[in-house]
Amino acid sequence: MADKQAPHTIRACVACKEKKLRCLMSNSPPWTCQRCTQKRLECIIPEHRPRQRKKKVHYERRIEQLEHNIERVIALLPKPRTDSEVEVVPKSHIPAKPTSSVSVSDVISDKVLSRTQAELLLAEYRLQFADSFPYVVLTDRTTLSDLRQDGPMLLLAILVTTSWKDRTLQEVLNQVFLKRLSSELIVRGKRDLDLLQGLLVYLNWFHLHVTPQTQQAYRLMAIASTVAIDFGITRRPGKGRHREMNVETVNEAPKGLVALGADYWSHEAKRACLGCYHLAAWYSIMTRKESPLAYNEYMHACASSLAAAKEVPSDTDLAFHLELTREADRVSTLFNYSETLQPQRMGDEQMQIYLNTFSSKIRDWQARIPATMTEDPCQQLWPWILEAFTREIGLSGMSRDSRLSLPRIRILVDSLVSTKTYLDVFLRIPDDRLASLSATQWVLLLYSFLLATTASLSIDTTEWNILTTRSIIKLEEYLEALSTRVKALSSQMSPVKSLFDWYGSLIARWEAMKYRYLAALEQAQAQARAAAETQTKTTASILTDMTQSMGSTTQIAPLPSWWDDSESQSQIGDHADAFIPVAGFDLLNFASNAGSWMMTMSDSLYY
């Protein structure tokens, strides 16, 4: 009979396993491996332990436990009342639903103004103001009730703007708007496109309700820019949705914001995006601060999309406005206009090359704009003020006795020519449209006068002085003409002593500029006449000596009449010494010789 096989041949002994050697069992008892036999070691074979299987999950018990927990939660809830316990309320005690279905109280329900007044102010906005701001569009079907329900902040901003003639009512509405804006945006954290649209309209005509020296406009513009970024309307709807590192917990889209696929938001959102950039760029230029909203290619895509859709006629103009605003933003960044005290490191010839490049872009822009823009003087203002703004760099580093190179003189001449053309176009605006001009346009008008005044008075050399600039632009005539028109506009407002008068302060500022300009002009003309008389006397003395030596009795002709320019002297009258420096006019105090080469708009009374 054959020998019995080893019972544990499938497992190695402990000694072989520790040495990691092959364990060969003997074929007969005492069932030890060959290595342990040779080494006379105790051959120990470990016991075989079967693997434990995973315990089955008893789903029945888990379901029973969850049902028990649900029953406990239900037991904690208040029990519903039976029909016998329900209190019957008489129908007479049930409040009637409002007919206008307004979800929140507004200035009409709070009786700040009547519904008839609101209808009239809304109609005035459609008639006079709406076309001046194409970034927020009211369709013909939009009614007062619609705005009260779906656009309360936009309606409130419209009412603040169009109530400019009644300053008392406007101030009440203004305070309501600011309080509601802070409540909805900051306290409640509301995310609604209506908030942004209302804020844009409010900022576009900010001068009508401005509080002086608060710089409130720039801060509100920064808030509007951050709201636009927070809503996501400054980029495509599908961009950045799957950001793994995003810690933001708000995923709900703002109210009123609708995406048209993955490429574009709704037309209202696209206009709001472009309006934010337009106001942010020009507000930063006027205040000489950094822009709170940077340009991106999606803005160009929005403008092109709106022009292609042509939902309203003004949509075709938005691409041209965006292009011009972009150029102004580039100029401000390239020449670093936000740092007026920083010395200019660019040479005059290099500066002229950059300016020629910008000018060619503006000329190309003017050649491509539609006829609707070329026929509108309000639209024609933009390229000329941009030309003047671009050449403001010509005043960089200049002092009163600086010697100017030919390229620098060319830059200053072009700046004054652009300013003069801008003012000529401004004078062509009809009187009934002046009230609808935006705060940006009014401040840029003030800027054009500041630029021309500074170019005329800040340098006094042989090649450049006030007489040189006067041959290009007679500044006092424009100041007088526009002051007369603004006075007529200001007379339509009901004056309130406790409220700031924008138009009145503008007139006072222009009057101060005019008297300072005329006083400097009279002084320069007097010096020119004295120099001419000295030269004439010297020439006469030489001729007298010559005639005496020749025995002649020839008489010297009197001074020609064109030397006596009494026109400006008669205009000055008793106001030659009436100039009182105001905020923003420190540069005109030449005795101080301040290092600033241009007055910053942030020092003005208005922002």
C-alpha cells in the first residue's frame, strides 16, 4: 500500500516561511519538511483559518429604523386643527387684494406723490431722457404698473431724474432711493437686475441730485460695477460654471436675469453690461481714479449681438459708443492720467506718434458711424472731446516759463482746435435737449473749459502765451454764450437754499474762469503794447538822428490803430480783480508753482 500523503502540503512551516524558502514536506510521518529534518529543527505547521465572509447588510432593519425616526419627527410637528376648531373669519374682515398687485410699498402707495404725477414724470422720461441713455430701454408696452411690480428701483430712479424741476420732491425721492438701495443691496443682499438698471439710470443723471464734495458718484459707480460682476453679466453665461475651487455658496441666478444659451445673456443684461463699462470708464477719467470695471472681449460680443438683433434702433449705436469709450480708457491708461504729479518720461516725438495713432482711429470711427449719429450734435461731441482729452498730455511737465519744442506746440494747437470744435458742436444742441444731457457730458464740458484755460494761462513764453491761444479760441465768448444758456435752464428749477444748485455752481465757476482769463489777457496785451511802444520809440529815435544828420524835417507816423486792442478791456470792466480762487483752481495760482500740470476733476465740487 502506498504511503499516506502529508496532510499539510499546501502550507509552509513557520521556519521556512520566516526564511522565505521553499518548504518540501516528507511523504511519511512525522510529517516534517526536509529542511527542518536536516537542521534538526521543530517543524511547526500553522493551523489553517478560513477567510471570514463579509456580513450582509440587513436593509430591512435599516428601513425600519428610518421609518421610526420619521415618525418621531412627525410627532414633534403641530397637529392640524379639525374643522370644528377652525375660526371662521367674516368676509368683511378679509383684506382686499391691491388692484395694482404691487408686492412692496412704493412712493405712490406711501403717498410721496400721486399716481398722476408718476405717470407724468414717466412720460417725460420717455419723451426727453430715454434716448440719451440707450443702456436701459423701456418698451412702449411697459406701463407704470409694470414698473411698480417688476422694476421698482428703475421706476424710482426715473422719478428722481425727471423731478429735477421740483427740488423738494426730488430730494424726498432721492433719499427714498438711497435708503432702499442700501436696504435691498446691502442689508437684504437682494440679487435683482432691476437694482442694477435703476442704479445706472440714477448715475447717468447724477448731477441733478448731487451732494457736493462727497465723491458719492464714484463709490456708487464702483458698487454698480461689482454688482454687474457678481451677477455674471460681464462674461458669458457658460463660463466658469464648473470651478472646482469655487467656495461661493450662492448658485441662484439674479431675478430678471435670463441666459440665451451658453453664449449670451438677455438683451437687457447685455445693455446693462455695456452701460456699466461706459459709465465706469468715463467716471474714472473724470475723477482721475482707477476704473472699477475692466474691458473684456465679451463686451464687444454683446455690442455686436445687439446690433445684429436690432431690437430697438439705438442698439446699432452701442458698438460705436463702446469703441470710443475703449479708446478713452486706453489713453488714460497709456498716459497714466490718474497720476497727474508723475513726471512724463515719454519724448515729444514719441508722444506725437502715439497721438497720431489715436487720431487715425478716431477719424476711422467718424467715417463708419451711421447717419443717425452724424446728424445728432449730442453724438458728435464724443470724438472731439476725446481728441482734446488725448492731447492733454501736451501739458505734461510744463511750467510757466518752459520752452516748447515744435512737436509740443503742435500737440497744444491740436488740443485747442479740438476743444473749440467741441464747444461749437455743443452750442448747436437745441435748448430743449440740454436738460437731458448726462452728468458725463456736463462734466466733460467743464473739463473742456479747464483744459483750454490751463493751456492759455499756465505757459507764458515767446512761442506760447495767452495771445497765441487767443488766435485759436476766444475762450470768454464761449464761456459767456454757454453761461447764458445754462442760466435759462437753471431758471426752470425751483430753488431750495438747503440743496446744492448744480447749474448755479457751474455758472459761478465759469464766471470765475472768464474773469481770470480776461485779466491775464489784459495784462498780456498791455505788455505787448509797451513792448511795441518801446520798439517804436527806438526806431523813431534812430530815424530822428538820421534825419537831423541829413537836415530833414520828416515827421514820424503815429502808432497804428491795431496796436490798441480795447475790446477785451471793455469786457472786463470792474471785474478785473474780482477773481476768487475756488476748489480745483490751485493751478491758476502761478505764484505757488504747483507741480500739477492739470486740474484733477476729483478736486471739484461735484464728485
